[in-house]
Amino acid sequence: MAGLTVAILLVPQGMAYAFLAGMPPIYGLYTGLLPLFLYAIIGTSRQMSIGPVAISALLVLAGISQLETPGTPEYIGLVIMAGLFIGLIQALLGILRMGFMVNFLSNPVIVGFTSAAAIIIGVSQLKDLLGFTIPRFTHTYETVMYAVNHLEQTNWIALGLCLGSIILISIFKKISPAIPGALIMVLIGTLLAWSFDLSTFGLDIVKKVPEGLPQFMVPDLGIDNLKRIMPTVLTVAIIGVVESISIAKVLEAKHQNYVIRPNQELIAIGISKIGGAFFQSIPSSASFTRSAVNNDAGARSGIASIVTVIIIGLTLLFLTPLFYYLPKAVLAAIILLAVKGLFDFKTAKHLWKVHKGDFIMMLITFSVTLILGIEEGVVAGVFISIIVVLYRNAKPHIAILGHLPNTTAYRNINRFDQVKELEGMLILRFDNQLYFSNTEAFKDSIKSQVRAKQDVLNLLILDSSSIHDIDSSGLLALEEIHSFLKNKNIEFYLSNVIGPVRDMLHKSGLMDKIGKKNQFLKTHDAVLFFQAKQNGQAKDRSSNPATQTNLD
């Protein structure tokens, strides 16, 4: 039942998304065959549905349409070639265990990109919504201006059919998500166009759709064409990875009875595209809508997707002549409804309230994508994400700690009113890994704190519980701080150093320079030792567990 339900949704969506990609609609149905079957066998998500999707279709159109005219044999060849190399890149990332690369696109960037893409997709459908030809422009605003300036050319039959389809599909969905509203409107629209011969009134229809299963064909492997499509290939590969892994993770969280393996997922979605390219598929990806439908309909394994493949195959063999009179205005309605959910105003509003920095990052990505284009938006998103990571690591949080009375706990003096700074001591906690990009901030912050209190300061304790890694630059920074304090006759203690960092201190010889007696498992132990030392009661610490590298 799940497989049948997804197939009913995939037939109109597949044709619509192929149409969005500038391809004949039949290629959308081809994409519902081998890619879906291969993922069902290899993928680790039991409910995810692979096939044509709006974002990938738009990315393909944006990139390849600058090289060839959509719908031409040359254009079709480049799109299929792009699918092959997108799959090769994704599979290679999985083989090299580079699934972590999906983290280079943060959620605000993805929200900004997809929201802008939703507007671009919507604008791209104006020609079928309004029913007149709109020249292909580089920028979205040019398309809007042309449409507004030529509204008198509107084909009212196309407009009415598109708006009516949107309204009826929405009503069907509100009544019950199980109702295949898109398929119903495909049938109604086709019957209307056939019965009243609406094409004679200027309504654009799909016309001849080839019958039969796709033939095996080797995609073009020419190096010159590869150079031309490489920007598109990289863009679609990046977005496809993020989209697919994100959907798989959402489904995993819902069920919690299996584990998603990102690297195998990359191999699976890569192989699905590679195999599909040899059978005339456009670049496929995970569909959130169809995956959700597959899940809600009761799918528990890849068998559901294999059933979908069988239904799509039967459609190709016996039903394609029925799509001759299918109005493109109905396909435009399906696309417009599909991308409606991509515009995420709710998240944008949430980011504005919670984190202004993330909101600005989202807004920049949104603006660049909308104004300059899809590929530029992806590049900007990756660049912004990396810059933000570097900036945040270069400006780490350093807290001054005070003692929480009647406990052994030490907390940030700016967050807890009850804590008290101890006389003659400065206790700092560095909340990041200590490496080359933040060592200057680390040293500057400590030195400024010390200079402000150097007349009354006898001890600095560095709580290292949040330093989860350290490189050679970090070791040099610690050594410099040790020398700086020593010159000022201020003692230097380390506390809560975790095992991997202790290993590095030991290997570098810095553990001996700082002194094993000056390193403690807990901050409270360091405080008590210093107080005892001041009173002449300090105990021997020759066998100090805080310096043993075989402990975590």
C-alpha cells in the first residue's frame, strides 16, 4: 500500500519536476525507476523515497540552460551527463568517508537558500500560470517585470486551470492527505483539455509522451562538456547530499529502530544517480513529501520503494498515451504547491528572536540566491558557513569562575549571583579547543585579566574541562602563558584536563615544565592545595593522577 500510494504521487510530480528541469515530462517517470530501486537495495533509510525533486530540477535548469536550450537533444544529453557525475562525486565522498562535509552548510544557510529557491521556482512557472511565452532571463526580477508588462497576453483558460488546480488539490489535502489530489487534477485537466480541445484556445499541453521503459544508453563522457557542466554538478551534489542526509535523519528520529550511516547513504544516493544516468534519468534526490507519504502509509523497508518502481514501470508501458492532453498549467500548479513548503518564514521568524547572527546569515544567503542566482547562492552559503565557524572559533568564550558556597562547584561569576571569587586567585574556564585560530584570543584574554589584578594575584587556575583538543600552536600558547605568569611570580595550575589533551602535554614536555604537582583532576582540589600550601600544610603530590596519560 505504501508503494502504491507513493507511485500515485510520483507520476504527476515526476512529470512536473522534469518539466521544471527543462526536460520532457517522460524523463521524470524514468527517474522513478532505477534510482529508486538501487537506493531501496543499498540505502540505510527504510522510508526515504528517491526520485525527481524540485530543488535539484531548478539547479539543473539554472546551470544547464545557460549552455543549451532546454528540451533540445543537446540539453537532454548534458542533463543526463550531469546526473552521472553528480552520482560519481557523491559515491566517492561516501567511499572516502567524507559524510561530515554536509556540516559545512548550516541550517540558517539551508533555510535561506531553499526559501529563495522557492521564489525562483514560483517565478519560473509564471509562463504556464499566465499562459504566454516569457523569454528566459538571467535574473528572477527580469522575469517578473516582463510578466507584469505583458499581462494583457494572459491566457485566461491556463490561469483558471492552474489556480483551480491549486485550490482543489489544497482542498483534497485538507480533507485527507491520503487523497491523491495531484493525480486527480491531472486526470481532470487532461479530460477537460481533450473534451473541449482547449489547445486550440492557446492552452499549452504536454502532447506526445513516449511509451515503454527507458533504453540503456551510455551518457556523454566528453571532457569539454564535463568542464562546462562542472559548476552545476558540484552545486547539485552539495545540495543533494544535505537534502538527502537531512531527510534520512528526520525519518530515523521518528522510528529509532535503525541507524542512518551517512557514508553509506552517500554511496547509495550516488550509485542511484550513476545507474539512473544509463537509463535516461535526470538527477534524483530524496523527496521530503514522498518520503513522508511513504512513512505515513506504513512503509517499513525498501520493499515499498520496489513496489513503487513496479507501478511506475507499468505506467510507462501502458498509460503514457493518456498524458497527451495533459495541460502544462496543471503541472505548474503541482510545482507551485510543492515549493510552497520550501519557503520557511516560521524558521526565519524564530531565528530573528533567538539568534540575530544566524538570521543575518540566512538573510544574506537568501538575498544572494534571489538576486544573483542559484549557484552563486550555494557558493555564498558554503562560504558564509565556513567564515562563521572560523569566526566563532577565533572568538571563544572565556569565563571567570567563582566558588559556589557549601559545594565543590565553580561557576561563571556573571551568571550566578551566589558565587564568590577567591582571594588571591583567578580561575578561568576556556570553552573551546585550543588551536591556531584562537591562540591569540586565548593569550590576550588571560594576559588582560592578569594585568588587571596582578597587584593582588598569586595564582591562576585554568579550568580545562572544555578544552577537548589542542594543537602545537595551543601548546605554545600555554607555554607562553606559563612563562608570562612565572615572570610575574604568579603560580599557574591546570585542572580538569581531559585525557587526549594530557597526552599532548606529556608528548610536548609541557607537563613537566608546568609541573606535575600543579595539575589537578578537579578545580576544587587545586584551590584546596593552594590554600594548604599558603598555610604550610600542602601534601606531597609526586604521584599525581591528573598527569597520568593512561587515564581519560
